[in-house]
Amino acid sequence: MAIKIGCFALINPFETLDKQVDQIKEWGFEYADITDNADGACLGSHFGFSAVASLDANAFDLKRLFESRGITITSVCAHATLLDPAAPWRYGTSQIVKAIRMASAIGVEHVITTEGNAYTKFGQQLSDAEAIFSIKEKLFEPLQMAQDYGVKLLIEPHGKYTDSVMHMERIIDECNSEALGVNLDTGNLWLGGGDSIEMITKLGNKIEHVHWKDLPADYIDQRGKVFGCGMALIPLGTGVIGIDKIYQELVKSGFDGYSTLEIAGEEAVKESFEYLKNQESILEVST
């Protein structure tokens, strides 16, 4: 069974979510995620220049929006700040909980989160043990809820700790929850100094969703110094990450779930879509 290829639902600036989904459908995709979201109301969404979905909205309105375009929602993104102190203005435990409720209500299996960068002195001065405890503490209630609500919470490489296979293994062990899995992000992991092949080899049974990015050689000097990048600007297969080998290793590990392209620009998205479909064809011929 082939890996299912979808698209990041935040591809055109200053356009509402329905317009984003219309474009995704026009490009031939059948899958997409709920990418940007927040509590309460968003002025930009109401006045037509933002794709932010409200975590407090009727989740079935979102489901109907995607389904009316023939698009299946693959995940609800809930990328959080898990190293800095909890505060009402920081996306964290409270928002992850709401994302889990939303996903469960409309039959979406996965909510994706991460630890993010530390922006406060408090977060920046944590020892490794303290940082992992902070992640564990902030995910404790969401993981309890995820298990009760029938949702998997996936942690994504997007920070100092999740970009390390060693630390990712420790986070998973410390959290000790059947509701916790991994969303592999090929671009973030490489940029942070990690290796997708190693993560698949060691944590392949935990990987349940994938974000695809490739990065150009310009980023080599930043590797291990920058943690996480929102969107790639080049097509898959034209950068330095080795997407073909990652795809092959994922298939070898038995992964056949949802994935989404985190790529900006129409031509780059279309070329990447064809590139991944071609990888499947190559594997079919070789087997």
C-alpha cells in the first residue's frame, strides 16, 4: 500500500482556509492537514486574510469544509512551546488538549506537536534533564486525553531535543504512553543535525505521519544551529537531504500512512508531488 501524499494547508499568503483547500484540490491532492489554529476568534480569518482555524469552533464545520472539496484531513497541527513556562499567551498544553478534542470529534487520528525553541531565559537555561521533564509534564494531560479520546499525539522534530534521535527516544520512554508517536519531518530533522534514516531505523514503529521537506546546500552551514523551518522553497529531490533514500527506508519499515508536503510555491509543490509518486513507481518496478 502506497504512502498517502497530501499538502500543508497553508500554501498561499493572506488567503482564508477555504481558499487554501480549494487550491490543494485543484493541484490534485486528496489529503491535507489543519495547519494553523488558535483559541477563540481570529480577526484575520473573519476579514479574509488568514487561514487560522479556531480550536473553539464547531469541528464539524471544518470537516465539512474539507470534505466538500474531496479532501481528507490527515492531522491537526498543534506545535507548542514546551520548554518555556506555561502562560495564557503561549501555545501549549491547553491548546493541545483542544486540538485532541477537535480531532477526536471529527475522526482525525493524529494531532502533531513539538517542543519548539525556548524564548525565555527560563527555558534557555534548562539542563537536558530539566528540559525533558518540562516536555513530559506539559504532555502528561494531553496524552491521558489522547488515549481516552482515541487519538494519537505525534511529536515532531522541531527543536533541540526532538531533532536528536537520542533525546527523542528518551522523551518517548519518559512519557511512557501508548498514545505517543512520531511525526517525521525530513527538513527539520536534517537542519537540526539529526538523521531521518537513523530515526526510521530506531523509531520506525512509532512513526505514524510524515512532513516532507528538502533543503538546498545553502543550509549546510546552519545545520545543528537552527531548529525547525516552516516551509521548504525547493522541490523534493533537488536538495541535500536524500529524500529518495528516506522514502525507501520508510517503505521498508512498513510505513504506509499519511504524509504532507511542507513546501511553498506552486511549481515546487507540483514537482514534489510527482517526485514522490515516481518513488512509488520505482519501488513497484524494483520489487
